[in-house]
Amino acid sequence: MRKEHDFLGELEIDDMCYYGVQTLRAVQNFDISGRRLKDFPRFIISLAKVKKACALANAKLALLDEKIKDAICFACDEIIKGKYHDQFIVDMIQGGAGTSTNMNANEVIANIALEYLGHKKGEYEFCHPNDHVNLSQSTNDAYPTSIRVALFEYLSDLTKAMEYLQAAYERKAEEFKDVIKMGRTQLQDAVPMTLGREFKTFAVMISEDIKRVKSAREQILAVNLGATAIGTGINSHPDYPPIVAKYLQEITGSNFTIAADLIEATQDTSAFVQISGVLKRVATKLSKVCNDLRLLSSGPKCGFNEINLPKMQPGSSIMPGKVNPVIPEVVNQVCFYIIGADVSVTLACEGGQLQLNVFEPLAAYSLIHSIVMLEKAMKTLADKCIDGISANEQICKDFVMNSIGIVTALNPYIGYENSAKIAKEALNTGKRVYDLVLERKLLNKEQLDEILSPENMLKPTLGIKK
């Protein structure tokens, strides 16, 4: 054991641990969500990238000894490689505007650096969490910058997952391009379409959302490093912001820039609201697709049964043979969570006062957790559902031919009044529209077959001469 102290007093810490006294206090205070920093590796890596950029900028300005700078950079590089992540043990939801997260990073980096320099953990006179690792920083600029760096990477992962799912939709659109089926509005028969066009629509929907995610991602490239406590830059060098931005760009490979007004940037969290809104949009549309998949596969004997979803597991502990659409169901639930999390992000961002928003930990957790779940949900949907879907072509075709909805295609040829009468009689008698038109001699068989051919029912034809 080793003893460490802060201005509140002294605590004993297992000497195997790289975190320090302030991290331990945070663990004792915040046992809230059950999700810790170590559960989100990209966030830990982002913290290390920010701390490395700060150390390099401080050394460039002759504010930090070269040996200490090298030790801090070594520690950050080790964390970036994936080491020591188990030492990031603070709960994602915490009071203090992220101070506990910042100090967890500062203490772990300092103790790794101390060992690199040949010292023992806790010998902070040689490399101090506050004086050296946190030099020219405050939680109020290092923490939100780390969130933005992490979100930029997480959103990149999400975009790739969306493109992966889009490709799965596209493959099914091609596979089912000739499968004619009945389109529906308000759960009632409408007019014919193809199953391929239905899946193509899913692909188009997600492609539109990919654009929105990429646009939102660009909104978080402006960071407030150099703001320190409230944006005035107290305890930092006047030339520090542009220098630290340059190093952050080099380390991340992304075009992070310093916000034009650091006081505004320190208290404004509207970019998080925008990202959350985009995630809600994505989740809303994805959930709608899952609703459609569950409807189209319903049955198999007493539902639509137009498509077959892959059989993933037995569906009941009491009903033999029952198979449930478990993959769309789980994706639905992820979407419900994200839609609800948007309210949390909105309230967290609205709840800030004056020069700082203390509720950024909730916004960060909600956004990162939502993105991680959404990314996994999309890959799961593609791999375990979409890729294995098959079409019940005959059922789809029978629905079309037995539907009253095809009478719509006859409107231009027999008039609305005749079409309405045919529809009513078909409903009352159960006869097919096709047969009733022939019985009433409104069209001959050749004309009827031409009008009701798939190529004519699936595209605009009015006014086009054969």
C-alpha cells in the first residue's frame, strides 16, 4: 500500500494501482451507472491523445521539462496502444463537471511516467498529476475536448456500420427486384410494388442518415483547449491554443481547431444536442424498418408471411415450433433507448449555468453509449437478419392478384365510378377484381392482362402510347 493525500486528507492505495487519491475518492462517491471509463476504450484513448498534445505544447513553450514531457508522452502512447485501460475506474456519471475523469487520467499518466523515469508510483515531486500532466489545462477544457475527440471517432465507427447495413439492404433490393407484391398504406391494401423496391427504400433511408451523421461529425471539430477554467485562459501561455491545436491535429489525424471564442465554447454544448438529434433521427427510422420487417414476416400461417427472417432461436418456453423476430426486436429496443437518451442529452445541455455546463458527464455517457449500441445493433441486424431474409414469392403474387387494390390501376381505363363498383362487389362477394371486370365486359382479357402486367403497374404509364 502507499499513502496519497489531497487537501481533504490522506488515503491508502494499493501500490499495484496507477490511479491516485482523487480517483479513489470518485470511486467512493460515484457508484451510479455501473459503466466506467474502462468500458469505453475510445474515450480513454481520446483522453490520452489530448494529454499528449498538451504536454508537447507545454514543452514547445518551455513550460515543461523535456524529460517529464517525454515521460508523459510515453505514458500517453502506452494508453493509446490499449494498455492500462483497467486503471480508468471512475463511473461515467459523476458530479464535478468531469473533474474525476480528468484526474483519473492525470493520475494514471503521472504514475506511468514516474515508473518510466525510474521512480515509484506516488512520488509526484518528479511528475505531478496537476502540476505537470494537467499543466495549462482545466477539466473545463481538457474534458470536453476529449469528449469531442472520442465522439469524432465513435461517429466514424457508426458511419461505417451504417454503410455496412446499407450494403445489406442493397443486396436484398437486387435479389428481390422481380418479386411483385402489394404495397400498403395505413395497413390496408394500396397498389402493387416489388419487394426489391421496398428494400431499396430502406437503403435510401439510411443513406440519407449517413449524410446527416457526417455533417454532425464536422460540428465537433472546434474545441476549447486553452480556455482553462472559464475561457479566459488563466494559467496558460498566450501562444498555447494554436500550438496545442497543431499537436492535437497531428496526434488524431483530424482537423481539430480552437474555437473562435473560448468563453462561449466552454459553456456551449449545443453540438451535443445536434449530434443527439441526428442519432434520434437514425434510431427512429431504423426502428420503423424493424417494425416493417416484423410485419412482413408475421405468421407464418396467420400473418403477412411475405418474407422469412432467419430462425435464430426457439421463440417460446411453452409453444413448440414458435420462432420470434428477435433481431428486429432487439434493434427496436436499442432505438427506443436512443430516442429516450436524446431527452437526457437535451436536459443536460440545457441545465448548465453561466460559464460552465456541469452536466457534460451525462451528455457524454448518453451519446457515447448510444453510438456504441447503435453501431452494434446495425451490424447485428445486417449479419443476423437482413442477409438471411428470403422471399415467399407466390404469397406476394397471390396477395396482388387477390387484392382489391389493383382496381386503382384500372381507374384511367374504366373510370373511378366503375372501379368503385368493382371494388365494392369484390369486397361483398369475395370475387377477384380481375374476374369481375371480365364479367361486366368493361375490358377484354388482352386489355386487362396488359394493364395489370407488372411492368405497367409498377411505374407511371398515364398518357404513354403503346
